[in-house]
Amino acid sequence: MTEYTSDADQPAYIALGSNLGDREAYLRRAIAELHHHPLIRVDRCSSIYETEPVGYTEQAAFLNMAIAVTTSLSPMELLEAMLHVEQLLGRVRDVRWGPRTLDLDLLLYGEYTSNDEKLILPHPRMHERLFVLIPLLDVLHQEILPDGRSVKSLVQAADGRDGINLWKSVHWHSESGRFES
């Protein structure tokens, strides 16, 4: 684990998913809530992908995407802000990998690594999940992860591409916090 010591702006990447209610509205609202935080700026948004559920499969399909942000929050403070947005948008944690209005996962935070019980970075299972990797490729500044792995090679090595379909292209205007489809 590298100790977090910076108060300068850092790039971070967040995965978003929803499979209850108006899935797209939950994703858009979550991004807007994060963007309106005074210490978080949403820089880029991936397209939206519809994906089959993983783990607990007896549930509706998910909409998934990823965003690139810049923040001066520490990794733990960013995680807390993300958990607040989940709670604000009605996230209930009943069933592991179960249905949810919103799921936000911190994937990467600059070059920072952590094995803390509350926050593992880079995200420990993102390399196994095409529903995370494909949207992440849309927004990454560079395609090499802090551990030296290439995201493209992880996508090529992963199984399950058939369960991921482009649902909608998204264009994010950072200055205004608006989406265009």
C-alpha cells in the first residue's frame, strides 16, 4: 500500500451500474451529483452499455458506464462521497451482486494503491469484468494500469463479451455538467 500524501488534484476512475427503475436516469443523476461536489470534476463519460448480470443472475440487465474525474479529495474521501451519492439515490444492500438503483465503484485513483479493508485500489476484480473494462477504455487517459497491465490485453483475455452491448453513446460537457446523446 502506498500512503496517500497529496492534496493536489488527482485523476480517478469510477464505474457506475444500475438495474432498477429508470436505469439511465440513475446513472445521469449520479454523475451530476458527483460533478456538483465542489472538489470533484467529471472530465469524461463512457458510452452506456447494457450488460447481463454477473454473480446473482436472476435479475434485470444492468446499464454500466465509467467516468474519469479529477479531485483533490483523498481516496477515502472520494469513496465516502460516492457512498453518499449511492445512498441519496436509494441504494439498498440486501443481496450481494443483487439488484440496485445505483452501484459506484472506485477503480483507480492516480498511481495510488491500497489494500485497506475499506478500499482496495486498483479495484481487485475489475480485470475480470468486461462490463467494467470496456467502459473504462472509453475514458482512460492512458491504457496502462498502475500495476503495468494493459487494459486492452485484459479485455482480450476476459470472457463474456457477448453479454455487453452498446446501449447509448454519451457526450459529456464538463463545463455545464450536461449530457448529450
